[in-house]
Amino acid sequence: MSDSNSIDAATLGPYLEANVPGFRGLRAVEKFKAGQSNPTYRLTAESGIYVLRAKPPGQLLKSAHQVDREFRVIKALGAAGFPVPEVLHLSGEDSPIGRMFYVMAFVDGRILWDPALQEVSDPAERGAMYDAMNETLAALHAIDIGAVGLSDFGRPGSYFERQIARWGGQYRASETGTVPDMETLMSWLQTNQPPDDGIVSLVHGDYRLDNMIFARDEPKVIAVLDWELSTLGHPYSDLAYQCMQWRLPHASGFRGLGSIDRKATGLPTEEEYVAAYCRRRGIDRIDNWTFYLAFSFFRLAAICQGVYKRALDGNASNPEKARTYGEAVELLAGLAVRRIDTGE
């Protein structure tokens, strides 16, 4: 049985030579194993190494997998000096592979998958890497969206109201059974939204350790990846999303920090990380933190449900791994409800 995500180099090569400046001699197309949404490929050519990111094959949910939005935001951020890969070409839907894709330069650095940073031996470097992530996030939220041409990249205001409606709809569209904690969480979010404070920034939407590349010789973020969920929104959603990941059990597929002794490991506590962000952004404190965390759990649970449904439909980028995401929905919703009920 052939892989629906496979790409034929002989078909793709001539197209890239005609459309990507300097590209020549495509030798190999290798799909990265990681990632569930938009399949991503390493292109090895005579002219160097590149990365191609495409829509997945098959029937897709409306508004999902918009790689043209990714291309646009990465191009704008690169021009502003924010650390992203250089984008080189965006295809149309009628591309040689039968779906839209974009090509970007390959960034040589470290991608780390374990939030505990066990691959890094020095606790001081671990702490510095978390501080670099914090600094990069604060820099993203400080970007003048008008100056970089992204004023129309999303609708300003009522961000959480719109996001709850969007992901609630996505969840219902891919629902495969009733998850009681998810029902409780969705109801609580509807009735506990804080008043809109008017704060708007560019948000990444999936800001976490393995979506960035660090320099090989220093604790510095040299590229932030995977902008599929980026939009104009509330900056606290990015911050809470990253802190939510630290609450997940380390034994789960999410490799969380829930059972890790952060002080002994050299990592900041959640309170320290939030405080550092606030200092960089000139903020005294963040109110309604439980809501922002609960929203983050809800949105990730809705995303996981979509991955699970695609696995059942046979269109997932990594089908075998995707099937475990059904269980993750229950885990995420349960952790959110526990935070709501206990404040822990």
C-alpha cells in the first residue's frame, strides 16, 4: 500500500529548479517523522538542503492547513529580523504534488524534544535556554503588526470568544465519542471568559520547545518553526500554552514537566517563567491565569481530537502515533478540570 504523503523527486525536481532561485539537482525527498498536521520534508539537492512543508492529502476541515498563511507570516517576520527560516517559494494548489506547499531554507541547529533538556548536561545552560525561549516569545509579542504588514492577519478583539467557538466547532466536527471532562471544560470556558482587555499581538499558537531551533554552540533561539496556528490574538494564550505543557506528565507522549524537579534540573518554575515574561513586557502581573491555562488545554485537546479523527480516516501524517491522541484528549481535559476545581 503506497503512502499518500510520499513525494516523487523526479516529478518535483524540475518544478523547483524553475521556481526556487539557485535550486538544482534534487536527489532525495525524506519526510520528517515528527509532526501530525502539515507533513514536512527534507530536500537534498546538489545546491544544498531545503525544507518543504505541504498540506496533507485527503479531505480537510475548513480553515485548517493553510500553508499560504504560514508562508506569509514567516516571510514578514524574517524581514523584521525575527528568528525564522528564510522562505523561498509558495506553490499553488495545482502543484506537481497535487497540493499547496512552500519551500524554505534549512536551518542547521539543535531541535530538542524533551522539555527537561536531558540532552543538555549543564543545568545553567538549561536555564539559559528557557530564558532564551522566554525572551523570544516576548520579542514576538512586541512586534508592530502594522509595520510588518500583518494588520489583517486576524481579527482584533474578542480573541478568546472566537477561539472557543472555532475550536469548539472543530472538536464537534471531529468528535468520535463523549468525553465528560471535555464537556465540563467547554461549558466552563463559555461562562468564565474575562472581559476583553483590548490587548492584541501576533501569536504563534503552538509555542513550545520542539518548535524552535537553538544554535549548536550557545543557548540562543535561531529559528521558530511551525506557524500554522499563528494569528492576531492575545499574547497570554502563547504564554499559558507553554506553561500548560510543563503541567503534563513526563511519561506522556507530550513529555511534560509535571513530575520534574525544576530547581534541581536548572529549569525555572512556572511562576519564575511568567515573572520573567512580565518583566520583559512591562507587565505587573497576569490576572485570570486559570482561564488562560484552561483555554490552552481545551484548544490542544481539540487539535488532538482532529489528529485522531484523521488517523481513523487514514489521512494522518503519522497514523500509528496519531491513534494515541484519542487518549490524550481525555488527559488534557482532565488536567484542565483539575486546575479549575482545585487551582493546582
